[in-house]
Amino acid sequence: MNKSLALTALALSLPFIPAALGCSSSTGGGTDTGDDAGGTMHTDGSTTDTGTGGNHDSGESFDTGAGHDTGAGQDGAIGDGGATCPADTSAYTGTTYAPVTATLGVCGATEIAAFVAACGDAQTMTSCNTWFNETGDAGPNTTCGTCIIGSSQTASNGAAYFDVGMGLEPNYGACIQLTDPTHGTACGTAVDNGLDCTATACGMCADQNSYDSCVSTANTATGGCASFDSAEQTACANDTGDAGAIATCNPGAATQTSDPDWNYIINLVCGSGQ
């Protein structure tokens, strides 16, 4: 199931990864004891972990006992775990944007393809976890893997971004920053904050319709993400439109898929450039 994580007027569309399938997913119903912030996927998800962040390893958010687990309830209109959609966003205050520096040439086509296959549109409950535990040439413990993931989960200074609740996603803020050197940092920061706020509000919605409705509600004038949505419109005024940085960084928008975005952004940050 894909969901459109639209940035209202900015029209950045990301595929929704249900809690049971995201890279921060788990297969158990227990309490998270890992050292993570719940995996983060740049727009519209709610935080279910209580950890402090850090790189993914066997004890952190890409593990079998952490993050969004199938015991948290994803059946029914909202799920059986009692989650509210939209959830309360009053505690969300925004994030500190980490500018990303491109390190071209460290990821080849084969390495990028391996990551996208594991953590992109076709990911399964275990495939992204498997990539994070990989010790060979295509995994995270390589120069390419470090460039994709960044120095830590909370830094989000690689080609991937960990948003506040939904897991792993392309680092749209970094792409906007690198594509528009003049306005991109301000716009990327606002995009990150807007996506994270709606992630907080809507990450536990159980289906496409409830999710889309939740995002619209959260971004209304009286919604919990109104201030972040307004900041986006202002900061990204120069990056909208068909030729703007937002559209450039979101080539998968037309098909509501993330693989084109992953390929574009990883190449921009770590590969051949664009």
C-alpha cells in the first residue's frame, strides 16, 4: 500500500510505508529496548520508539524488537493499539537541519541497486534489516553505505533521512539544498520539519484514505502542523513548480513510488552526480 505524503501546495509525494513494513519495523509485539528514535521517514509518521537515536545495528531501530511492531495494531480504522489519527503534535518543535556535503564517486550502480532493492519500494519486513546487517560489499559498513546512511540516524547527513516515525526515506532536504545553493538550505529545513510534523500526526493511520485525510487536517489553519506548513510555503517559494528543486528531487511523484527518488538522490549525494 502506498500513500501520498503530499506537502500540500508543494506537492512533494512520498510513498507511505505502513508501520508493519517500514525499515524501523519489528515482528514482535514487545516494548522497544533499542537505542533509536523509531526510524524516521521524512513526512508523516508518528514516533513509537522512545530511544535516543544512533546508527542502526542489531540492538537499534532496525531490529526484531524495536519500532513499529505488529502488536501495536494496524488493523481496523486506526488500529487496535489505541493510536489516534491525527495524533497530538504539540510536543513536536522541529529539527535542526544538518547540511549535506556530496561525496561523489563512492557509490557505484551495483551498490545503489542493492540498497534500493532492500529498502525501496519492494522492501519486505526483513530486507532492509538484512541490508543494515550486511557485512559484505553492498552493506552499511562500506564507504558507500556510510554515505547513504550518514554519520548517524539523528544527523541525517547522508542520502537517506530518518524521520520521526515512519522509518527510512530519501533525504529530500539534502537534495533540495544541493540543487538550489541559494534557497535550498532554508527550503530543505522547512520541508524536513513539515514532513516530520505530519509524520508525527499521521504515521499510525491505518489506510490510504484515513492517512490522506489526516495530512489535510494536520496542515489546516487550525491543525497541529499549520505553522510548519506555512513556513514551508514561505521558505520554498523559489523551489516550487515543474523546474523547481522540489520537483527535481521527487521524480517518483507521478507514480507515487520512491525508487526513482532513491536513485536520483543517492547519485546526487554519493554517486555520479546529476
